[in-house]
Amino acid sequence: MRKTFSLVALLVVLAAAPIVAAAQQTATPAAAASAAADLLAAWNREAKKLIDMAEDFPEDKYNYKPTPEVRSFAEQLTHVAEANARFAGLARGQAPGGPEHHDAAPKNKAEIVAMLKKSFEDAAAAIQSAGDAGLAQPIKLPTRIITGYGLWTSATINAAEHYGNLVVYYRLNGLVPPTTRAAQERQRQQQQPPPR
């Protein structure tokens, strides 16, 4: 009887081994995204929000300023594009600084949108090409040394702050920002009863 029990136990173990191995493989979590990929995703989210705004905001309101002392909607977008270019320049090892406005400043909505898109695309390419190893490298600034991660985190925060600022421009003009409209539409669809 002992031999029979041992033989049955051995067969059960042998039969179960492939099932256990398969379960272990499926239970192993997928490789986590790299820090560089996470940073790039955050960058691209901010880019999309600002580009959507730039494309959506009425061109006849591009010169709108909430008060005379602040930048117009167009100047805000141009400023973001120029800041993106400066961040990308720093990431490539260029000296900090640079003019606040280009000699050939964009003159209309189409030019501003194109400039903004290019600035976000160039920056995304810099993040992607650096990868984890490149983003961990130090970058010397006039007052401190930071990593590429620190640089692009600051750039992402800068873009997000300008997005928040431009939401006010929308609201003061009686407009709803594109991201809010999209969220409202998703909520509306979720609240609709399913078709019968």
C-alpha cells in the first residue's frame, strides 16, 4: 500500500509540475515601465492638453489678456514653446539662457500651434533618446547641478502650471477647456442607462 501511495503521489506531483510552472509565469508581474518611459508619458500628457487648447481656443481671442499686465493667450503659448526649447537645449548641453522671444515670432494661431507642437515633439525626442541612463546624467546649471530627470520634471511642471493658468483664460471667456469637456462627456456616457 505504501508503494501504491508513493507512486500515486509521484504521479500527482509530476502531473502538477507544468501547471504550477505555468501559474508562476502568469503570476509574475510584467516588467515595470522604465522611469524614462514614465517621464515621457507625463510629458506627452501635458503636451496634449496644451496643444488641444492651442488648437481649440478661438483665434479671435488669441490676444486676450485677463489684465493688461499679463501675457495674452498667444504669448502664453509662445512662452511655453520657448521654455520647452530652452529645456531641450539644456538637455543637449547648451548653455542656459537665450532670448525670451524669437526674432521670427509666430504671427497667427496656425504658426503658434505649429511652434508649440514642434517644441513638445523635440523635447519628447530628447527624453526618449536619453533613456534611463542619459536622464540620470548630471546637467550643470548656473546655480546647481541636476539630473536629466530633474530637468524634465521641472519642464513638465512648467507645462502643467501654464495649462492651469490658461484654464482661467478659457473660463473668463465663458469657454470650457477641451480636457474638461472630454471628462464631462465620459461622465455623461457612464450615467446613461444601457440600451434595452
